[in-house]
Amino acid sequence: MVVCGDDGLAHRLATELRGVYREQVVLVVPPSRRTPPQPMAGRARAASAALFGRMVTAVNRGTADSDDTLVPDERVMEAAEPTEAVLADAGVDRAAALALVYDDDETNIRAALTARRLNPRLRLVLRLYNRRLGQHIEELLDQAAELAAGATAGHRDGHGGHGGHAGHGGHGADIATTVLSDADTTAPALVATALVGTSKVVDAEGLLLRAVERRPPRPGEVADPGLCTLALLSATSNDPAGAEGSEDSGDGPRLLPDAEAVAAATGRGAVVLEQVSYSGPPLPARRAGVMPFASLFSARLRWSLAGLVAAVVALAVALIVVTDDHPLHAIYITLLDLFAINDPAVDAPLGQQVLQLLSGLVGLLLLPVLLAAVLEALGTFRTASALRKPPRGLSGHVVLLGLGKIGTRVLTRLRELHIPVVCVEADPEARGMAVARRLRVPVVVGDVTQEGVLESAKIHRADALLALTSVDTTNLEAVLYARSVRPDLRAVLRLYDDDFAKAVYRTLRTAHPAALTRSRSVSHLAAPAFAGAMMGRQILGAIPVERRVLLFAAVVVDGHPQLEGRTVAEAFRPGAWRVLALDTAARGDTAGAEPPGSGLVWDLPDTYVLRAGDRVVLAATRRGLAELLGRRTRSPR
């Protein structure tokens, strides 16, 4: 496996492939002066000069695992850019998969095209922020791989060899291209935290699901099982001073328990899977950019116009009574008098002369009102593309700090669910400013660390705070200040270092046990999805369970003896994987599919036998997914 990147996601992904999937990894990173702090420790480096960079061989000092296998060696190449020579030195021509996780889309695309030329059978995983461009690049690279695989198969058949299929469904050579985005992977979890207090959300084939943490039931209560029980929380999850369960914690969370374990677990919370729902204050649904007519004029101006119209009608009615004229003609005469273009009523009766004077007076009052209406309309259109300010009576909203890649995706998700949002951004040229203007979301431009900025965002009346800037100290300072204003505020902060996030979480939970606090690392949430895609299967999403991660994957039953020919109950491996749904659309059978158009059946009976043509959605631990994919095992040296 080859991993190329320039931030913490590359290091986290390499650690995931080595420690969980037991793969040999070549990590290509920029030179040391630009390399971010690595999230793993316990490696020794020995550098030597090379043509396109310095190559370092690092041997992991980890001990044997429970299966008596050692962590494979790792090569680390330091190069400024993933050029063709660098990729060749990294062994792309003989690698099984390549992950390009640079922060720049253009760098990833250029390297992917080069790698596909060097090795047409290479499995590619790209990190792209532009989703539409990612779809086209994925199709282009897959077409190139299929053409190369077809030419290779024909060449082998012509020489008496064995021809093979190397498409998406081929098990012998899975050369599909997968385009992922760390922003899209982590945005649902962050949005769900702001909505329902949980960061466990997965978007499976168009059906948005969430995993909810539930406290231990009281004596006599019957807990709602939901769709299924995904995990039992650690024994310390209800202790404010306790640490969250981790990968190596013996008393940590228990993923994918069986029915007996769930029944025997007393006093422990659980994570159950259910469909997403939200009962907060929604905003009225309307098309973005369409301005209602009432917003053109202020309320005072609308009342002034209404008063003038009533005065004109009253004058017309009075003229009808005085002159006994036809109503239409009376209205016409009143308008002429109103605009001062009628002849003076010198020889007319006294009543008609008085009405003409009153009409002229109303006309004088009409001129400034019309001028004010024109100026207000012009000002409204002028500020339509400008940033809006938070309304005075706004409450129950979500305060979002930072409009970078992650913040922009989270903002889009929140507005799709019609959740009121107020954004805070220090950079007027940030990536998400244009999105905020288009969605007509109020934005406060200013440094969140300065006094008065959070107050301008109505933090004292907000329901949740999402601190998603790229600076850990800024996020922490904002959450601490918000806690001083609202001790019960729901807060989620993005922190780069996972150990730092764990320490902050424990401290805030101890100081504010009644409030919900979550600290998450984007690379920690995104790395399992990227690693699973490198193994050759479609990862639908990942949810955090304390300090562990549970994956949702779509797997074809054919070729997996742990699934094929077994019932759903027999295919269930506690602590490893569990079949959740059946994709009937993959077989052309849509009968019984619950969500329209998705083709997913979630209430599978335990007696259903999985066939070779079935495609199932399953939940799996990282080690369980590695075992299910059937990667080669390594003997200890």
C-alpha cells in the first residue's frame, strides 16, 4: 500500500493500514520542515540522500499482536511532490493500492493520472473536495483501467493464458477508483451532534441513519432496541471523571455484541441504530436566492403605503357621494387631483373644491413615501448578495465557527435540514463565504477570540456550538467562553491531536457534567473510510463509538465463505461484523424495499440465506473488515 499526503490524514491512514489491516505501507510525505506532527509514536528514522528526496526506512517497534503477527515494516519517502519518478521509487508499479490524500485537488488528480499510467491494475483512492469533478475523474480512471485490463486479458488469451475480468465486481483484481472527501465523511457526524446530541450518523445508499447513545434503562424500563444494537458503551462512560474507552482499553466499548451479551449487560449504555429525525425549530423551506416581496419594504413603509391607499379610496367615495358621479369616473378624477394634473374646480360646488384640495395634500404626502419605497427596494437588492446579520429575535439556532472545507460542508448539511445557523468567520475571503451568501445564512465577520463576536452571533440563545476552525486553541477558547455564558450549551470542537482531544473531553465533561461536549479529530473520523476503500470495497460511512470506530460497508456476498450460503444469523460474527441490510436493486428485485428507490431491506429475517448474487450492507469493526476482506496474513519473523 502506498499513501501520499501532506497532513495528518496521511499519517493516520498509514497507521490504520499497518496496525489494523497488517499491510506493508510506503508513506510519501513532504520534507521534514513541512511535515505536520505525526499522531503515532515509537518509530526510529534513519535518513539518507536520494535523487528526488530523502528515503527513510522506519521499523515499527510494536510488539506482537494477539494473533502473533508483527506489524510490517514501513518505508517513508520525503518528497515535495508526487512526481512520476517519486511514484516509481515508491513502488506504485507493483503496489496493490495507492491513496492520494494531499490537501490540493489538482495535485491528487495529476498524481492519479500518472499512477494509472504506471500501473493500470492499481486500486486508487483519491481525496477531492470538488464532488462533481471527483465523479468525472472516477469515471475517467475506471474507463482507463477497464481498457487496460481488457487489452491485458486479450493478450493472455492469445498466448494460451487464462483471461480474467478486472472490473468493479472482479474479486481477483479489484481496480476500481474511489473518490472520497474528508469533509463529506465527517460532516454528517458533526451535523448530527448539533441536531440530536450524537455524532454517529451514516448516509447509506441515500437513507440517512443515526446511531444513538442510550443510557442504561432504569429498573422496570424496557429500552427501545431500534434497528439493532451496535455497541455497548464502556463501564466508565457514565462516570464524568472516567476516560473514554479506547482501542487498547480492556474495559472499553464492546462493538457488535450478540443478544446474550446485550441482555447480560446491566448498568452499561448502548448504541442503537435508528433512522434520523429532528424535532427542533425548522426554518421555512424556500428556494435559495428567491427574495419574498414583503422583504423589499420595511413594516413602517408598508403601513404608510396602506394609509395613503385608504385615503385615496376615502376621497373617491366622498366624491361619489358629493357629485353622484360614476364610481370609475370618480376614481379617475381623484387620481388626477392626487397628481395635480386636473383643472382647478373653480366653478364646481364647494364640496368638490374641498375634496380637490384634500387630494392635492395627499399627493404631496405620497411623493416622499414613493421615494422611500424606491430607495428601500434598491438597498434591498444591493444587499441581497451581501452577508446577512443575525436577526434580533433569533434563538434555538446553531453557531458555526469557521467556514473552511469542513465548516462549509457542515453548513450545507444543516441548511438541507432547514436548521437555523449563524456563522462566525474571521477571513472575509474564506471558502464558505460564497455558500453562506447563496444560502442567505447570517454571518458575523470577526475573530472569535475577540470580545463581543460570539455575543453578536447570539450565543446566549443558541442550542449548539460547532467550533470547526483549523486552529485548536481558537476552538478551545471559543468553547470555554461559550461555557461561561451558557453552562448547558451543547458544544462540539474540532481538534487536530487525538490525545489532546481526549484530555479536553475529560476536563470539560468533569467541569460541566450536565452539558454535552464532544471533541473530534477529522483525520480520526476519516482515516477508517479511506483505509477501507484501499482494501477494495465501498465504505458507506463510519461512526465513532467512544475512541473506536465502526464501519458501514457494502459487500458482494460472492467470494466470501463467511457470508455465502449462510443465514443472516449464521453470518453474524459478534465483535467483528453484522449484516444489516440487503440491496435488492443489485439483483433487479425491488420487492420489499422500504425506502423508495434505495433498494435496501433493513428488516432481514435471521433465516434468510445469503446468495452469491446478493449485495449486503454490514457494520464491521476495523479488524473484522480486514478479516472479511481476506487479506494475506504474515508470519512472525
